Amino acid sequence: MNTTTVLETMFSVHGRRPLEAQFNEYLKVFDQIGLNDSVKVFEHVRDKEDKFPTIRQMRGIIGNLGIWGKPKANIEYDDCYYCQGVGYIPYLLSPKKDKRISKYTIVVMACKCSAGQDLPEDVERYFDTHKSVQFEEEEGELKDVAYPVLVTVKQTEFNKYLRSKE
Ligand SMILES: [Zn+2]
């Protein structure tokens, strides 16, 4: 077992499939604290947290577990439709507009909520570049899905269409 497998398990017990950039940010924190303490964080998140923590919340948990520094007050969760409280919003790049890619590709940008604001400054801010989100909330089957899931669904749909025209 290593920090990568601990983190994969942590995401999967919460039914989450992280985007690569997102996963790497969490992994940086796990690598900072090492394997044994990562397992402690994983067990805490599995047993005590109803929601998957943002990176900021995870740092708070690490503090509360006494892994580094002094315990801090519990951090409030953000309920954010766009990023689901993890800070990253996916954006779909089109191969028709971007010649570097051959199929629809997801990149991530920072959200406007507090979780997004806490991301490193070199992460591009979604709403600095875009006035609104790429896809409107859908009716019907996709009505209640989280925005990041909606983008993934669109990606699959568009790529299927792209392949059918080849
Ligand atoms: Zn957000």
C-alpha cells in the first residue's frame, strides 16, 4: 500500500471518481504527511465525514488529528453546485477549436466559491475566463446531476458523435 492507493480508496468509498488534476492536488498533501498519517486521515474521512472533504477541509482534519500543528476549529462545508465543494470545475475543450487535441478533453479550473479561492494561484479561475458555465442545467434525466458529472456526460456524448463521423 502507498499514498496513491490510500487516496484512491478514499475517493472510491465516497463514490467519487476524481479528475486527474484534482487527484494530484490531494496526493501532494498525502505525500507531505506520509503513508501512516494518510491512513489515519482516510479512516477518519471514511468513518466520520458524510461528505468528501475539500483540500482545505482535509488540511483541517489533519490538524484536528494532531498530525501537524494545533487543532483548528472545524471548517464549514460549502455546498457548491459547480464544483461540489472540491474547488475544481471541469471545462470541456473542443477539438474543433483547439487543434492540439483530437477529441473532447476536460481541463479543470478554479471555482468562485471558497474552496476554489483556496486553490493555488496558478490554477486558472473559471469565471475570470468565462461569464457563465459551459452547460446549462438540463431537464429530464440529467436534471439533478452535479455539474462536474454533467460535463463528463457531455464529453462522452460528443466524443461518441465525433467517432461516428470518422
Ligand atoms: Zn465551487
